[in-house]
Amino acid sequence: MSPRPVVTRFAPSPTGFLHIGGARTALFNQLYARHTGGRFLLRVEDTDRERSTEAAVAAIFEGLSWLGVTPDAEPVFQHARADRHREAVMELLAAGRAYRCYLTVAELETMREAARAEGRAIRSPWRDRTPNEPDAPHVIRFKGPLEGETVLNDLVKGEIRFRNIELDDLVLLRSDGAPTYNLAVVVDDHDMGVTHIIRGDDHVNNAARQTLIYQAFGWEVPAMGHIPLIHGPDGAKLSKRHGAQAVGEFADMGYLPEAMRNYLTRLGWGHGDDEIFTDAQASAWFDVTDVVKSPARLDWQKLGFINAHYLKEADNDRLAALVTRVLTARGETVPAEVVGRLSALIGLLKEGAKTTLDIADSLAFVLKTRPLALDERTQGLLTPETRQRLARLQDQIAATPFEREALEAMIRAFAGTEGVGIGKFGPALRGILSGGGVAPDLATLLLSLGREESLARLNDALLREA
RNA sequence: GGGCCCUUCGUCUAUCGGUUAGGACACCAGAUUUUCAUUCUGGGAAGAGGAGUUCGACUCUCCUAGGGCCUACCA
């Protein structure tokens, strides 16, 4: 084993938003670096200038920082290192480990078809040919071995063998002089001192080719671990129809970053029976070799369960800010009187919520303004008898301290004095105070509204025409 | 077509040759209850199929089936 301190990296290509699978890859890299006391780096793979956008770079950075995955050094932009990449290719060329290939796109196409039909990898005739016109348009290809095999000791999958003949001579430098991904990753990972490459499963085939390139340079091959992709609930590749792909969407859906970290870490990795754990525990326990080999499906139910847990633990002021944002985005105005009590209200109401959106929903009855329109069910409950009973209850409410225990005791006692069950007036009171719809239990309802508002709403209802 | 990878309850996972195959989410039932929710208790639920190795396989090997990734002058 290498005595070098561990260096991991996350290397997204900025062609879109930060995918949830990529986010998990980044998380695993950070976790592993922390676990080993190493460093976690970030590199933007923007060698393809056509497809890379600044908006995507921003989206990725934003997604990562929201998730709480932050590199231990300034991010490296691969594009800026093109000169170094070219220099490296020239090195390979000089060493006879690469060659100029003058195949045209059309020729390549025909060869590819033929190769595919025969089930073999494509090989350029220019491997061993000297060009008549060296300056004609060409690419530079890696000169891979034709014999032997390349063995990958994958950290998560175990030993994987490739026959070198199956690996084609990939392009290192394009005809316009731009380096390609497979060359750039190797050079950059080497230059950045990366010791452990933890990346998506979709790179295993590249891993073999890259290993060959490392060897051609005479560099130490880093340890590699290929983690499976995240699938949608139906097992298919995660896509729009599954609800969300980008981490930003999860944020908008009311999930907390710490909940996402916990859920994502647990997806495809486990530590005994532990389901909920802190970041410190995660980095203490996490090891790439424990990552599960098979792809995992995104389970909204479990994510909701985890998020609910962190919502309960979260600071109410923080939640208030989050919920306010949700409300504002919905175009709802929060009365000045409520703003000051928002975090207290959230403390009262966040109990069963799975997302901050749920909390915002649960606030609906508080946000209503008097006089409230009563739903049909509540109206039906307001018989003369119930009205009289509620009038008597009004006095009790006015005389009871607004504390949970006192309120609960008062309600029970009132039912006793009246000689009826709570069911005889509870639903009506609930309807009057909330205006119908989803609402918490009576004591919480009263507490949320406060004495003044509760009494006023009750009064409004009792004064209404029968 | 070729190469490579994957396969334990519906889902995420534990097990690292010997377990009544454990836990969590979800689900079902019951309890509590002023709706929904919460909470509590209980319950059903799994080793893809077939060979082999072994005293003994979920665990090791092979085959089959199913799924996935790659097969670019994309990353």
C-alpha cells in the first residue's frame, strides 16, 4: 500500500446540473478523504468546450455547497491545463507510446462498422505507418499493447480483467489540438496527486485504458473504486419522470442537506443496522470497500422519513427562514404578527412533516384571516346545542393559561362538566379555529393561534347566522 | 454484435461456509385518539434459476436468465 496521504477528487463535467448520483459520488469522495485524514479535491472536466457552460459550473458548485460537500482546495479547471496535456502527449509520442493517425471520419466510420460486425476493437493502420504528409490533419492516438491483459483491483468490485486486445487505441489529442478526456484525467489526477479515484460505475471500461496510459507514463496507478449508479424507484435510469434528478430540485422540494447526506450515504453503503448517523459518524465509519456493488433505487418514502427526523432536530429559526422562502415563493404573505412567532409555531407544528413544504402547508390555518369561512362539515356541526356548549367553552378558554398541559386538562375537564365526550364539541371547535382542512390537535391549535385569536375566531363563528 | 459489471423481503441493507437469514422504510392489523397525522404494539414479507465444490452453502466455482454500463476527435 502506498504510504502517501490519501487524495480523492470529484470530477464533474459541466454539461448540466449536478445529478443526485454525482452528488453521492462527491460525498463518498469527501467521506473517504475525511475517513483517512486525507484531502478531497474538485476538478471541473471542461475539456469539451462545446458542451461545457458556465451556468453548469455554477449549478454544480451551488449544488455541492448546498449539500455541504466542499473541496479542501480551490477547484481545478481542466481546460486551463491544455498546454500541460499537450506536452504530456508529446512525451508519449516521443517515447513511441502514441502515434499520429490520419484516418478520416468517413474511413473511421467504415472501420468501426466492420470491427463491430466482427466483434473486435478498432485498430488504426497508422499504428505502424509513417505518413507521407506529416502535417495533414490528424489525431494522436495512444498505442496500446496488443497482448496481455490489464487487471484492475477495484476497491468496490474486486478484480476485473481486460484483455488488452479488446481495448482500442483511444484518441489523446484531437485534430484541433485539444486534449481528450481520457488523457486529461490521467495527467490531472497524476499532477494533483490523486491516490484514490472514486467515481461512477460508467467509467470501469475507461479505467482499464487509463491504467495503460499511467503505465506508459511510468506513473503509479491510483487505487480506483467504481460505485454503482442510482436508479429511479422503478429500477430504470433516473430521469425527469421520477420527480427529481438535480440536487437543487431536492432543495426546492423541502429536503434538508443533512438529511440528503444521510440518505445518500446510506444508499449503497451500510454500517450494520445504523440508519441515522451524524457526519462525524459517517466519516469515521465510511470505507469505499464497503460500498455495495449493485445499483440502488431512490426511495422517496425513506428519504421522507430521514428528512422528517432531521426536521425535528433542526433549529426552528433556521426552519422559519426556509419556510418563509417557501411561502413567499407561493405568493403567500405572512402577517407581521405571525412573522415574529414563526419559529415558535414551527416548533409546535413540525411534528409529522416530511419536508419544509409540509411545514408550510401546516401553517395554512394560522395564515387565514378573520372572519374565517367555515367548511360545510363544520357548519353542519354547529347545532344550537353545540353553539351553547361552545359559548360555555369560550369562557373556559378565556380563563385558562395558554400552556399545553393546562389546555389539555381544561378540555378534558370541560367534557366532564358537560357530561359528554370530547367528540361532542371537539370537531366543531377544530373546524371553527382552523376553518376546516388539515389541523393539529386542539391544544396545539389553541397554542398556535394564541388566546386572543382563538377567542376571536370562536366568537366570529358563534355570532354567525345559524 | 463485442467487452465489462450487477442479482438477499416491494425498497435500502446486514450476513463475510454452520443464523429461527437480522434491521430500517413501506405495507397490513390492533391500541390510543377531537379529523388527518403523530405515537405504541403486533404481523406478513427475501437469497433469480440450474449444476458443482463441501460434512454443510445466501456466502466459493461454472452455466442460464434478467438488468445495467461501455463500445466517440463526449465526459
